[in-house]
Amino acid sequence: MFQLRKMVPDATDPIQHLVSPWGTDPDSLGAYSCDLIGKPTDQYESPCDPVDNQYFAGEAASADHSRYVHGAYTSGIMVVEVCRRRLTVQHGGSDLLQLVMRED
């Protein structure tokens, strides 16, 4: 919320959130997504479609680098860009959106 409020000062706190027990779950600890042979690449896009104002990213959302950290990272960068464009269209101008992170 700290970073979000740098860009959108009047952002409200989430009504609800879910935190995964990924690190302590004995059934998934260390697991990663596994693709089926011949899986169509458009199936990577569907789970990433926004639902209202919620966006999704992660290694499983990367068609080129699923199962890898850089797949999670690059899909996150793409979602951030989609959000930035949406906020720019909704609120206009770039003064609202201050750069909070930059990749060199």
C-alpha cells in the first residue's frame, strides 16, 4: 500500500486479501507449475486476464519462461505496465504516476 499510495494517494486499503502458506505447506513447498506437452500458448494468457481491478502475474503466467523466477519477474513487469496505462487513461497525465522502481 505504501508504494501504491505514492502513485495514487487516495487509494483505499483492501477490503479482503489472501496470503498463501506457500513456504510452510508441505504439499507444495518447492513446487512449480508443470506444463502439459502441446499446451497451447493462449492458455498462458487466460489466467492473466484481469478480473475487475485485479491483475495476475507469476511464473505460471509466462509463456516463454514458466517455472522460472525470471518468468515471474517479467510477467510482473508486464502487469505493472498494463496497470500504469490503465491509470494514465483513467486519471490522465503522467504527474499522477511517479516512478517507484526502475529497471536499468
